[in-house]
Amino acid sequence: MKTPWKIALYAGPLLVFVALALLLGSRLGTDPTVLPSARIGQPMPEFQLGTVADPGRVVTAADLKGQVSVLNVWATWCISCQVEHPVLLQMAAQGIPIIGVNYKDYREAAQKYLELNGDPFRFSIFDGKGDLGLDLGVYGAPETYLVDRDGRIRYRLIGVLDEKKWEADLKPRFELLQQGKPLPEDGEGGA
């Protein structure tokens, strides 16, 4: 007759293996680049921050209401942000309202970067401590959000926004929101 400790000795690793297999199996067929956001469908978090260009100009969540806009989280230390910058400039040239969130950066570095590379933003919120980013659920720069006329976050794209992602992913959703129509899915986009 086997003692209970011997049964546990053999059954323990088997139970751990079964639990791991179930956990990993449940992730099969899912997109690993999709990171869920609790902010989708929620209003912009409340904040009061200055802009990159003017620390005295206080911006709040109310400043994002009234039009559909693209909210882009960026930083000078972010190489991927530098890759997507020309696309943001093209979008701004087409009249797309882009609001920047300069994330965990130095104001002087951000000012110089925009001066040298062009400024696609209607204004860029200076989030030096990263508090707004934390409230948005930012994992890291770059991240891009669509914000509707009511100031609610409707879509989030993680990673570099290139021309292909703009045309195929963000632009159709942006246009739906401009027409006052709901987005057909849950509002998450991967890298």
C-alpha cells in the first residue's frame, strides 16, 4: 500500500504539468501582440499638465473633447517613435488632429526634437513623470489611441504606426468615429 506522501510525490508534478498545459493551451490562436486595455470605452483620465512648447499652458481632458483625434504617446528616447514620426507628419499634413503625449522625457529634449524634425501635434502634453501614461495604461512608447468627440478612448494601437497600419487599421476607425458610428470590435490593436 502506498503512503499518502508517495502519492503526492508522484501526483504533484503531474498536476503542475496539467495546469501548465491548460494555461498554455488556452493561449493558442490568440494574438500575442494584443495587450488589453481597461480604458477602451472609458473617458480620458483626468489630468492637468503643461505642454511641451509652453509649461504655462495647462491642458486637461476637456481639451480633447469636441473632435475625433489621434492621441500619440511618444518620447525622444524612443527609437520606434522616431521611425513613426514621418507618418505622423504626413497625417498632420492631411489635417488629421494629432495630440501628443510626451512620455517620461525631458521638456528641452522634446522641444529640440520637434524643432529639428517637425511638429505634427496640435499640442503635445508634457508627461515628464509618466502619470498620465500610467492612467492610460501605457506599456511603453509608442502607443496610439483614437479619442472620440466626447473624450472617450475608442481604440488603441501598440507599437509603431506606419503608413500601412494607418491606412488599413487606424484610418477606417478614425473615419467611422468622425461619422459618429461605433467601432465594430473591441478596440484593441497589436504591434
